[in-house]
Amino acid sequence: MAWQGLATEFLQVPVVTRAYTAACVLTTAAVQMELLSPFQLYFNPHLVFRKFQVWRLVTSFLFFGPLGFSFFFNMLFVFRYCRMLEEGSFRGRTADFVFMFFFGGVLMTLLGFLGSLFFLGQALTAMLVYVWSRRSPQVRVNFFGLLTFQAPFLPWALMGFSLLLGNSIFVDLLGIIVGHIYYFLEDIFPHQPGGKRLLLTPSFLPLPTGSCYWMIQRRTPITCLSPRSSQDPHSSELRQDGGQPLRPVLASILP
């Protein structure tokens, strides 16, 4: 019964968050059970373009290392902030959310090649956190019960925490840079004098219907009401353009 309840709860998670989290967990489990080797997953341009092992373009974003604190820490942030983006500013815009993954993945792969990075999942996590934090500037974040600050400081706090753990901050910095490029092109540049929206979702990606309608011609979000039940703790509330709540909330890192 407990497993059925857990499965039911997991199926209620938005589709992109559910698919990416499941892929990361299953990939790590396969490595842990020695069904796969990390040497079959890491990004290697020679093997991709000379041996046509194209799956490495994807698997390099799915493996976060062996089971341990670092893995669960990354999964926590992947699940939480990917879900918050998909249920927030990307509500009803699954195709745009998938395109953000694609844009970030391509840019990270190119920059990661220059920096000789083999696994890029942590960089993708940093990108998700950065985009969410910039779109939620009024949200206050409680960092493990130690510090409370505005959301835009969260990516830098995570980078500092990674440094304290003895990890290289280059991967986190790569995710922040790519996240800022996406945020600038999507949220800043179109509103500048003479600016326009450059990141257009390809037409072959389906645009499913959702609670927020998307104005196809101008590609600008409209204010909407989120149809949630009254029993839902995240019940219906008026949202501003981009899907962000009009009132600030106190967000915690830990669920």
C-alpha cells in the first residue's frame, strides 16, 4: 500500500520533472548494480562523432556519481526546482520547458568540451536553480535552517557549499553562466528597446493545453488563475505574467 501511495504521488509530478528524475535514478541504479559502467556514459567527443555513440550526449546529464550524500543532495535540488519551474513559470508550456533543457544541454556540452568536463548533470541542476531564482526574486529561501536570504542568492550559496565540500566550482559556474544566458535571452532582451524573443520553441514540439494560455502570435504569457482544489496546500491564487505568485512566500531548501 505504501508503494502504491508513493507511485500515485509520483505520477502527479509534472511530466518533464518526472521523466528526468526517473532517468537519473535509474541510470545511477544501473551503475550501482554494475549493469552499466560510468565509462559508457561520460561525454567523449571522439566516441560521439567517430564511433557514433550518440547516447553519451544524453547520459552525461543523467549520472551524478555513486549512491551517497552528493547523489541525494543533487536529486533533491533537481526534483524540487525542476518541479517548481514546471509548475510555475512553465505551467501549461511543456514544449517551452523541454526546449529550455535542449538549449541548456547544447550550450553546456559545447562549453563543457572546452573545459574537459565529462558529466554535466550538476551544471544542469545549477541552471534550473538559477532560472528559478531569477524568476522568483521576492521569495525568501531558508538554507538548511542556517541562513535566510532572497532567492537570487541561492545559486551562489550552492556554489559556496560545493566549494566547502571540496568539489570544483567550475561545473556550478558553468550552470550559472548558461542559466543567465537563457534568462537574459528569454526574460530581459525581448523587453529592451529594439529587442525581440530569440529563443523560439520549434514547431515540432507539441504545445499541450494547460491552465495558463499562451498567446501564440506574440509569445507573451497572460495572467491566469491556477485551478487547484481547495484541499491543495498550494491552492488557487492569482499569478502575474510568467506564472509567479503575486505574494512572496517563504521557501525552504528541504521539502
